Amino acid sequence: MEPEHAEQRGPKHFRHEFPTDFVFGAATSAFQIEGAVNEDGRGKTGRRSHGVNEKGIAFYNVLIDDLIANGITPYVTLFHWDLPQYLEDEYSGFLNHKIVEDFRGYADLCFEKFGDRVKHWITLNEPWTYSFYGYGLGTLAPGRGHTSNFKMSYLMDFIPSSRYVSPQSFMRKRTVTTTFGGLGKAVSDKEGGNTTEDSGNPGTEPYIVSHHQLLAHAEAVKLYRDKYQKTQNGKIGITLVSRWFMARTHSTSDRNAAERAIDFMFLDPVTSGQYPRSMRSIVKERLPKFTEAESKMLKGSFDFIGLNYYTTNYAAHAPDVDTLNPHVATDRMGGSSWLFVYPKGFMDLLLYIKTKYNNPSIYVTENGIDEKTDATLPLWESLSDHKRVSYHHHHLCFLKKATREYGINVRGYFTWSLLDNFEWASGVFVRFGNIYVDYKDKCKRYPKLSAEWFKLHLPKIEPRKSDVDGPDS
């Protein structure tokens, strides 16, 4: 089957082909679609002791009730990077251990007010991304980390001494070469890190922020299990950003680079109570340590793992890379330079997690591809998102194989995203949505081809035998 025409060949996926009670959905983020930042009592608070915005509670009560009334099961993320400004101003947010108690109080309020209807809670969305881009590169809020004082050789050892290139595209027969720097230690023009008080230190702060996010997660999970889970009968987990890495060559150094790249900074702590060995050996004293009690609280602190998967990269050992020019790509299938299409990497990643982490319950909480906003296109052409249809088709093919042939415990699949939205540093210049938003005409919404494709290919009714177009190719 030619991928470009996959959507024209008739239904290829049916709900009954996935595990019993498997869920399909579309993801959003409140900050990225809601707007109205000054409406209904919103303000610079963030601590429960400072009072509760009852209008905000009422808004989400109506939203949750409307979802359920329309046959939609809510999966709720507590923190998707929208830190209250008050807490950032008071004590620098996740840089301070105080955030752990405030996050616990916020989670307690949400469990209390919404837990009678919300049965799937996610504590944090992509804590690695929040730490790395907010405190390492400085391209997301609060914009700390990378400054002119730091050489371009990169910041930290989040994925140490490796460089990435994307694998041969699944969609075209050209090799993509994109480089993401050395990801080595923080290097400053002056010994000792940052040289400006407000710029932050990308060699230490991302680890501190990550550490506090993990502790906040663990406290929220403990609270839910101790106080609410028995009566509310819900589940709680964490969503992690993920990508698959393959060694660029068969050399030992490249294989080691791939292994370091695959190491999960957050999945290891919530399964074992400790950071990965590779992190501990390279980051050394810059990596905060868990107390015995914290480690015990972290270990097993999930009922399910959310995975946000978009892309795959090669990894190669590159200890001397000294530039942060991140990519030179020749086959960019997405509107973002980091997103390359390689659906098999999706299954490879799931197999790795099954083997290393004892086959945990997984929800694919984000999967999708974007296109750049092009104001010159007519509406009909903007709605014809054939690449997105092909992307989802092939990822679902490998997801089916992962669950049916390898017994990987994936329980659900959510597309990113329901709507075109505000994509953080990219603004509205890229579009991930299955629904088109016309920003020039009062944000009117139009279903794209991908939305119609999901309706056609994943019907709730069982298909007749004659409707099924043979085995997947």
C-alpha cells in the first residue's frame, strides 16, 4: 500500500482489533486552547490557602459533565506547564522545594472536586521538556538557562555525549541528517557556570526542577492512593515524552550513545526509586539525590504511564560537538524541524519499555504530526491533511502489531491534537489539530480530513466481514 493513499483504500483499523476496553481520544492542553486569562476570577494565586476560585471550579464541573454526557471519558492532566505566576514570583516555582507542598494542595483540591467523575489522573505532562527547554535552552517559560555566556556546546547531560540524526524516513527514500549537539556538560566562558544572576545555570537547574517535579508527582500519587483511590476507584499516572534511538553504526561507542539516549530520566525513578545509572555516573554531584523515604515513595508511583511519542533518531557518539545549531534536515515531513516520521520506532520503543520496565500499563497520550501555517492556502487545501492521515495510519498499524503479536500492555491512544492550538514557542505558526481553527475569522472550526478518517476507520460498531479490506500491508 502506498502511504500517501492509505486513507483512500477503505477501513484498515477497527476498534475490535485492539485490546478490550482500549480507548481512542484526542488531547488538548488548557493553556493552549482556553484563553481568557483574566476572566472569572483568574489571578496570580496558586496556593490553596489563598482561596479557591469557585468560578473556575464551576467551569471545569460543567466541562467534565458535558464531556461525560456526550460519551467522552475525561483523562485529566494536573500540570501541563502552566505554573501559576504567583509561585514563580514568590519562590521561583519548581526551582524551590516549596512547590512540592503547593502542588500537593492543588492536587488535593482537584481530586476532591472532580474525582467523583474523573477516573484517570495524570500528574505531570512531559517533565523532561519543561525542565530542559524552560531551564536549559530557555525557549520555554520561564526562559532560564542558555545565554550568550554559555558556549554553543550545549548545556547538560540530559542525553550525554551523543548526537542525533533521524533514521531513513518511512515516507521517503532519502536519509535525513539532523544534529542535536553534544548534549554534554554545561560549558561557560567562566569556570563555575552562569555569570549573570538572572540567566540561570543550565548545568544544574534542569536537574533541580526535574527533581522537584518527581517529588511533586510522588506526593500527589501518595495522597490520591491514601485519601481518594479506594472510594473514587480511579487511576493515576504520569506522562513522559519519548522517542526511540538507534545506533548510527554498529560501533560500541554508538551503541552506548543510543543506550544513554534511551535511558528514561523519569521512568527509572518512578519504577525503581533512583535515577538511571548513566545519569548518576555522568552528572555526579550536580544530580540531586533522593532520601530513602523519597525513593520509597517514588518507587511504583503510577498505575499507568502516559507516553508522548512523535519521532525517532539515530544516536552517535560525539564528545567534541561544540555547536548548538540543532538541525540540517533534507526530508522534513512535519512542520517542526524536530519531527521526522518513522512509525516502526514507535513499536521498538514499546518493546523496549515492556522488556526493561516489566510491561507497565501504557496510554499513548500524544501522537501526531504538524504542518506549518500557510495563510495563502485556500480553506479546502488546509483541511486536506493527507500526511497526518498517513502518519496515524502507520503508527496504528505498528501499535496493533505491538499489542496483538507482542502482548504490550497499551490501553489507549490519543492524537495530538484535537484542535489547532497555541504551540508554545511556535505560537500559531504550526498546526497539529484534527480540527482546523480559522484564526482570522473568530476561531471558527472545521474538521480536517484526519478527523473524518478517524470517524471512518475507527467506528464504534463491529464491521461486517465484507467491509474489512484484507490484512495490513
